[in-house]
Amino acid sequence: MATSVKLILDDRRPKEDGTFPIVIRLTHNRISRFIHTGYSVLPNGWDDSSKSVISKGIPIKELKIINSRIRQKELAAADTILDLEKFGELDKLSVSEIKDKILNKNAKISFRVFTEKIIKELTIAKKFGNASVYKQAIDFIERYTNGKDYTFDQITYQLIKHLEAQHLSKGNSLNSLSFYFRTIRAVFNRAIKEGIVKRDSYPFINYSIKQTKTAKRAIHKSDIDKIRDINLEPNTSLWHARNYFMFSFYNIGMNFIDIAYLKMSNIIDGRFHYVRAKTGKFYSVKISEPANKILLFYTNGKMPNDYVFNIIKGKTQEEQLLTFKNVRRSYTKWLKKLANLCEIESNLTSYVARHSWATIAKDLNVPISVISEGLGHEDIKTTQIYLDSFDEAVIDKANLLIIG
């Protein structure tokens, strides 16, 4: 499908002063539309070979300005077409709709359209957790703007402050605000790298994303032992939930999505070889004895391409994603019930296994550098977030030593 733009002199009908308009001819699917540049000249004032105004009656300085401006309009139109093609929109549009895009009647590539493309990429890569994060960013903006879709240059510092005020006025936390803004910032950074957005449109230059310290998700080793040892009826939902949680803990806090998509072919020479869905980082984890005991309940008679656990079902990617989301929702519910049965006061979620593994490792004096490597973090600062601050008893003892 050929789509092009070209500067021409529209000599079909002269204006009242005898000049003809300089236009951009947009051609799409062999159908043409004309976009006015705002300039017109006499026939002898246009050079068709150089696509420029050559009228001798216009001062050279003004002539340069006119030619510069009409070329900028042509380049801007070409850039819009390239953007539409890059994001898979061009083939869906008529020539009139493309003209509207060029004239900004329907705006440039919007935040929603660009973010939805990222979501599509993440979904294809089976990074469903990350895809959900970006979807929530779209919902966040639309929630406080009556569903309006913004171009990137419309998401200004003032709009960011508006979103902040609206979010906090509903009694929501700074940390949830930080969650949304960090995602919006990530979208902007990618759009800038791809040349979709100019750096001077970045709304976070003078805005600092704030966060408050949150309660740690880790639980004590004694609580982990309660979950492990509680007597549950086999093959019940609660029993499976306990198995998933303990399997995560035994494997350096493996994420639930990675557990769900783990295949028999990922088991090689007594180790799990897999790529973490969230980060794309490769992991190789030795299968421990307690992890192997759990595996024995699920792997009997399975083929290499079968999933280890019976979480993912369906033939299409959409069906598999739906079953994953449904099981994940149920898993969260059953973990709460498990916490009640084990008399664990902390909120038990799938991430608790990961945080607890890190915190227990620290309590056993495992170097933070080793914990960081095990968790697959890029730097130790990220790992520190996972770790409990020192116990009060340790601080009390240190204080007594200091004050004598």
C-alpha cells in the first residue's frame, strides 16, 4: 500500500488575485487529498523541480522563510505517516482520516494508543503482569479525566498535578500514586527514545515522584513452617495454594506467573531453567528436596511440552491468559484463608514468599550481594527494599551499648 506526500502547486483553480495555492498532495491507496500550506504564488513563482517558491517579487529573506515553512509542513506530514505505519494504524485508515491525523484533528499518536501497543508487545511475550501494569496506567489517567485520551504534549506538569490531587483526595496512598506515575514515566521514556515525543514534552522534569515507606511483606520463618506443616486435604484448592506458595519459597521466591507457565522441558539435569516473565532475566535454580516432593504430585506421566502445574489451560493465548487470571484471583483468596488457618496476622500474598526468602536469608547472614543475585536484581538498592530493617531488639541492644 503506497502512501506519500508531495508539495505541488494546485493549478486547478486560481484565487481571486490570480495566484495558485501551494498544497501537500496526500496519496493513499491511489486516492488523493490536498492539504493547504497557507501560501500561494503565481505560476511563474513556483519551481516544480525543486518544490520551492522562486518569485522574484519576494525578498530573499522572506523567500527562505516561506520555503522553510512549507518543507516543514511536508516533513511533518511524512512523519505522521511514518508514525501511523510504525504503530500499525496506517492500513486501517482512509485517506481522509490520514489527512485528519496530519492536520491534528484527531491528534497525533496518543498516550493510550502508544501504551496499548506496549501492552500488545508484552502480551505476545507472555509478560502478562507487566501488561496489566500498563493497562492500569491508562485506566488511572482516564479515571480522573472523564475518559479523555491525551496526546503526549497534552500530558503536562499541570495535568500531573491534577491527577495527583484527584488521586489523593479520594484517600488513596502516595505509593499507589507512585506506582501509576512510574509507569506513565516509563511510557514517556520509551516514546522519547522512539522519537515519538520530544524531550521538551517530558512532564516529569520538575516533578518528583514521592513514595512512603511501606510495611514489609516478609513473614517469619516460623510462619513459613506453619504453612508447610498444616494438615490439608489433598487435591483441594487450599492444598494446591499451599503447594504453589511453598514451591515459590523453595525456588527463591519464583513469581506465580513463572510457576504457572513452567513446563516439563524447563527441568534440565536437576535444575529449573526459565526466563522470568517480569524482567526477561534467565534463571537456573537447583531443584531442592522439598521442591521435588511437590513436583511429584504434578509431573507424573507428563510430556516435555506439558505445563508442570495444572494452572494454564486452553489452546489460544487469550484462553490461556483468561485461565491464568482466574486461577491467580482464586489463589489470592485461598492464601488469605490459609493465613487464617495458620493464625498468621500478616497479609499473605504470592509476593510474601519472595520477600520472606530474601529476609530470612539476610537473618542467616547471607551477603546482600548473594541475595541480590538470587533475586535477579540489577542492583543491591532494589534488594534492600525486600529486606526487613533490623529487629527492634537489635536496635535496643545497640542503644544500650551506646548510652552505657
